[in-house]
Amino acid sequence: MAITGFVTTKGGKYYAVLNLHDENGKRKQKWFSTDLPLRGNKRNAEKILRTLIDEWEAKEVPYCQLTFADYLERWIKRAGANIKPNTYRTYQAMVANHIVPYFKQHPVLLQELKPTDLDAYYQAKQQPGSKQNGKGTLSAMSIRHHHQVISKALNDAVHDSLIQYNPAATARKPKAERYNASFLNPTEIDTLLALFIGNVVELPVNLCAVYGFRRSEVLGLKWEHIDFETRTLTVTETRPGAHTGCSRQRVHTERLCMHLGRRNGYITQLSVPHVP
């Protein structure tokens, strides 16, 4: 649908007004200030109008007055269908506690969001007091996780023809910090295990401490996963914490017959020997 427009005046300056249409075909007017005073600038204002019409016709997406913050709130409600429960819960926290509050304080339309807007958000989150409780600073890795959520949401906006390209693709996220992991030594492991003798979580603690199981992997274990003849436990599914209200998830079926290990960060199927 062809875009039309006109030049008008307000407050002693020229404005270009475009007649746009939303996804339902309803006409919406959008005003642009030219910052040109009235005297001797009508033709210049008309040139700006023609440039704006060319730019908006090239967008090939219907006009949308949705702000980025409002879009994120809508997106997170429907995103859970395609995201693992624990991951979705993390996404919800990032959106609700950090991203949406910032962009409600710094409102910008979804279709006008620029990489520099995202740069400003990442820089703000690197300042003291950026954690949810107002104490401390978010790590670069945490901010990179925010970037992943934002990029995923904007990719979906491109897919839904709400925007033409993903501005997160060229935003400048902080560099990842080198992670130096620390581990318990054998004496500390023995002390830890002794603390939980007779406790209801003694078995889960042993599995996590000795084999490096994740919580969801321990919760996903069943009697059928134990082979007493070969003295092995096999991890074939996981289960998030009970407070998520989510059911078990079947792990994909590539068998790894080996001591505890992970492939690309994920356990697919794993057999480990019992501790004597």
C-alpha cells in the first residue's frame, strides 16, 4: 500500500506527517519534526517528506505503535511453548526484573529500536547498583544472557513481520569474562558428605558431589534407570524443580557409555559406575 504524507506547521516549525497503515489496514498518522523554521523552508520540508516516504516504503512492514517494552511483555507470555521450563523461568526473570523496567523508563517504539539503544542498556547494566536488589553490578556474562533474550525476542519480531531486521545483531554486548572454576578437594568432599548422613537429601547430595549430576538430572532418576547387574546408573531424562509445575523431559537418545562427562554442555544419555 502506497504511503502518502503532507507538510504542516506547528509551534513555528515545519513537520512532515506520514499516512501509515497498521497490520489491520487501519490508517495511522506519524509526525516527524524537521526542526526547520517557517521562513524560507517549505521546499526543504517537502524534500524531507519525500525522503521519509521513500524510507518507510522500503521498510515493507506494516506500521506498529507497539513500544519495545510492551512487545517484550507480550512476547514472554507466548515464548514458553518453545523454551525449556527452567530456561523460560530465567527468561521471565530477566525480562520482568531488568529489561522491561529499563525500557519503560527509556521508551522507544519497537520499529524505531536501534543498536545504540541496546548499547545504552548494556552500559547501564554495567554500572554499580544494576542488580535487582540495587546492590552490586551485573557481570558481563549476565548481561550477555540479557542480550541473548533480547536477540531471540527481536528475531521473533522479524519472523512476525513487525520489524525488518534485528538491531541486536550489531549491538555491542560486553566481552565475556574468563571463568575460573573452583572445586572442592577430596577432604572437603568427605566433610560435605558427612554432614548429610541420614538426611533426606543424602542420596542427591552424593550423586551431585561424586558424579557431578545437576539437580534436574537427580530428580529425573527412576528405579528403571539403575542396572544392578552392570552396576550403572543411566541418565535418560531430567525434571525441573517441583515449584515450576513442569513435567519430566526426555533426554535425546545418543548413548554415551563413559565416566561422567558432558557433550556441548548437555548430557544426552550417560552411564556411570556405582561407587563401591
